Amino acid sequence: MLQKIYDWIDERADITPIWRDIADHEVPEHVNPAHHFSAFVYCFGGLTFFVVVIQILSGMFLTMYYVPDIENAWRSVYYLQTEVAHGQIVRGMHHWGASVVIVMLLLHTLRVFFQGAYKKPRELNWIVGVLLFFSILGLGFTGYLLPWDNKAYFATEVGLNIAEDVPIIGEDIKTLLAGDEEIVGAQTLARFFAIHVFFLPAVLFALLGVHFILIRRQGISGPL
Amino acid sequence: MHKGKGMKFVGDSRISAEQKPNIPKDYSEYPGRTEAFWPNFLLKEWLAGSVFLVGFLTLTLAHPAPLEGMADPTNSGYIPLPDWYFLFLYELLKYNFASGPYILFGIIIIPGLAFGGLLLAPFLDKGPGRRPHQRPVSVGMMLLALTSVIWLTYQSASGVNWEQRAEANKPVPPSEQADIDKDSEGYKVFENNCMSCHGEDLQGGAAAPPLTGIDRSKKEIKDIAKNGIGSMPPDQFSGSDKELDKLAEFIVSVNEDQ
Amino acid sequence: MSKDKQPVSRRQFLNYTLTGAGGFMAAGLLISPLRMAIDPVLQKEESQGDFTNVQLAEEDLTNEPQRVDWEVEQIDGWYESKVSKTAWVYKDDNGEIVALSPICKHLGCVVSWEGSDDYPNQFYCPCHDGRYYKDGENVPGTPPTAGLDIYEHKVENGMLYLGKAQLREEL
């Protein structure tokens, strides 16, 4: 039955070559932990992606309860965490995922660095990877404010004051992020929400796409 | 596969009428012990992923995500702390060479060099050798940067009393928040004597615990206001006995309403 | 039209036009959203604030900084609220009133007078051990880059009125 559905689609859309591109390739011995246990270091990239998927899923569901408004943001988070069945788990996944993704990302970056895997011809993918690193740090910074608790508020205040110290454009950067010259308030929360939920994920998806396409094109770097 | 003339298409589409069977290649003949990605290797990856997920879910179950009290911009006793992965930057700004007149070092030059170097690593480290000992400079710099980041994070984190922080900043449920009558005489006495430490909503601060959710009698409260308790020094209250009465009544009433 | 070699080939011309049309569409789509996003940066608000009676009589001021709290209306976009403000107020040796903002010039934490037992007669910031002398000037060698902001003040009918906090160099 499944085969019939597949053939029916394949006849009309010719999906076999696409499938071949994505899934049908060899995995060399030196990255396979079944042959060399030390090859587990190659898992960190995949695990980073796995946690990103967890973040996307849990984040999507969190917005069913969360409202980005300073009167209600904290209450909505408190409500979903204390009153909603499994709400604590979903928020926990998003909260701990944010930390775990940074750990995995760091390990993945270090693996690539110490193996010198960024050398020719993979320079471009390294740059895309570092940009991914930056966007995930940006997601961490903007997401930190959203629960609108004291920790969030004051950490953001500090972060914005650091931005303000940048010469010439510092004050404008701060105003652009906070939505007001002085107040970290309603407009800041709305902006951070937009950045966290729409702008940075869009950047993240685009960069992830390039990252994966380049990996498939170039293949994994050879053994040392 | 046909090329050019003689190609057959599905209907009037541009899809080739020639069906290619979707049979995975057999990689067993390749040099080295290679393996097909689908499904052999992916299965192993997903098994590892499952183990990871179990660990991850256990973490979320064992440690619920922390939530502090609702943001209060006027809470002057609050000591800000960024998330752990920004702690190293926060700590860096404590050093003399990265703050004060040298703040540009702290916020632009040092992070700029570090992250710029990371971004441009392939163009700074251009030699053909990939092994760490073949490129001592870049590996050395990375180790140095890594050590500094870990050291700064440790320095920053070790100076924080996490348990006390969590205790002092516990969230107050919304149902317990709105019951403070700020026009009452008792609140005025509170304002003059206790607010600087215990906060305008009795929520507490860095130096003092909240006065909500406590279970104490009027007499006990009067005694504490006069003689102190724990780290609270005596004689914090300065006023008449009548005011003391009103203060104690007010604090008891706030806690009764809950 | 002569039969000379054309300076721009047809294909080039089409490519330029395509770029132009694409640029027009991108600009048309993005001008308004971008202008909307940067609106707060271009909105300069008036720097003179109203003065508020902080419920403190001038004669109560001493040589020792004391903390005063008062409330002002704050408008944050669509959100209007009352926020409490704080100042450390004292009379200096010449009898002049000084009202200092408690916001640390390092990273915006809140300083307090003699906030640390180790540094008497100084303002102390608990975040990064920032310190300020009594006149609000930052102690050299500590993280703050400037002295504490100073509130505009006036005295009417013996009561103290405070306005906006201003940077030192603007005074």
C-alpha cells in the first residue's frame, strides 16, 4: 500500500532523486562510533539540531498560552506553569533546551575547530556555523526577557546598557531594541517577542538550510 | 537514462516517464568499513538521540524551570544576573582593564577580537595541516580563550549564593498579590519604617525576606520590629506604640487575606 | 540606430531591468515596515521634564544623603503607568541642594549610600563594586565611567521639587 502511494507520487513528482540527495549516502568509517568509539564527537552537531527541533516545537506550543504584554506576560507564564497540565514540562523543555543547545553547540564548534575541519574547502560552512552560533545566542538573550520576571527584567536592563556603551551608535541600538530611549517596558517586551519568535528563527532556518546543503555537497571532513 | 531526443514524459509534464527504482545502494564494497546512512546509520543515531531525550526529559522533570517574581523595575535591592552563558561577559566587565575609561576594551575590543577571530578562523589559520599540533598558534589561542571563558564563568558563578537568590525571589501567586491596602494607616507606618528593605509590596528584597505568606501573630511582629530577628538589627522601628499597633495589624491583615 | 556594436547587450539590459524591478519591489515592501521599526530611534522627546513635589521639606535636608521616593507618570508607548523614582538628596558644604540619581553609570544597577560597610561615606553599587564619592563623582579605578546623574531641582514654598535626571556634562 505504502509502496503504491510512493509510486503514485513518484510518477507525478519524480521524488526519488530528491530522496537520494537527502538520505542515500555512505557514512565513512571514521565517523561511525560503532567502529571507533571516539567518533561520538561527531554526534554533537546532530544533537544540536535535535535540541533546536525541541526548542521549535516547545516554543510553538508555549505561544498558545503566553502573551507578550507586561501586565499579563508573567501571569500567563505562571498560569501555564502551575495550572496547565504538563505546562511545567513544556516550559521546562524550552528553558533547559536553551541551555543544552548552547552546550551542544559549543562542543560541536570545538570538535570542528580542533579537527581543523574548517579548512579549505569548508571555510564557508564554518562562517555559516559561527553565524548560527550568534543567532542562537541572540535567541537566548531575547528569550530571557519574555517571562517578565525580575531576573529577566534586570538582566535585559544590563544587556541594553552594555549596548548603550558602544560609541556613536550605542544609544540608537539600545532604542531600536528597547523601543524607548529610557524605559524597558511594554514596547521592549513586544519587540523582544517579535525578534525571538519571528526574526531570529527566520535567520536561523535560512542559515540551517545553507549549513545542511553545504554538508551534503562537500561531505564530512576526512579522518585526521 | 535518455538525454535529449527520445525522452518520454509523464503526460504533458516535464517529469521523465522513466521510473528509477528506489533501492538503497550497497556500500559494503566501498573502501573502509562504510555504512549506508539510510537506514543503518540513522537508526544508530536515533537510538543515541533517544537516550539523550530520556536524559533531557528527566532533567526537565527533576528541575522545573525557575520563575522569579513579576518584574518590578523599582526593586532597588535586586542584583541582576544574566543567563549562565553570558556570565563570562558580565564578569569581564568587572575588571579594571575592561571597565571605567577602558570600557571599550570590555564591550568591543576583547569580545570583538574573540568572536571576530572565531568567525574568520579559516582565513587566519590557512596552513594545510589539520592536526592540532600542526597549528599550535590557533589551537593555543582557542585553549586560552576557552580557559578564560570557563574561568570567568566560574568566578562569576561562585560569587553568587544561588539558594539564597532563589529563596528571596520566589514568585508570589497572583491571588496573593493584590490585597495590600496602600491607603491604610498601617501601610503608611510600614512605608516609613520597613519599606526600604521589605519593598513597597512587602515582597522583600536583597536584604530582607518578604512579609507576605508569613504566619506570625501581632505580638511576634511587634517584637521583631522592635528587637530584630536573624540578620535584621533591632530598633528598625521608630515610632509610637500606637503606630506599632497599626503596623502589626496591617501586616497580619495582609497575611490573613490569603 | 546604426549597426555599431551595442554598448549594452539585450541580455545585460534585461538583467539590469530585472534588478531594478526587484529592487523596486523590495523597497516598496520594506520601506514602511523598516520606518515603523526604527520609529523609536527617530522620535526625540523633549528633555525638560515636569517637576514633582517629592514631599520633603527643604529644612529637613541635612548634610547626610537621604533617600527620597516619589512617583511620576510614565508613558511607554501605549502603556501609561505611575513609576516610583528614587534620589539621594543632601545639602553640600555650601548649603546647595544635591539630588543624585541612584542608577549606577556602569550597567544600571542601583547604588545606595554607604551600601557597603567597607566603604563609608561613599555610594556603593553591589553589582560590580562600583563606588562614588559623596558628590556623585565616580571613584577612579572602579567600574563606573561617569558620575551619578543629577536631578534638576527647585524649592517652592519650602518643599523640594525634583525634575529629570541629567547627565553631568550637560549641566
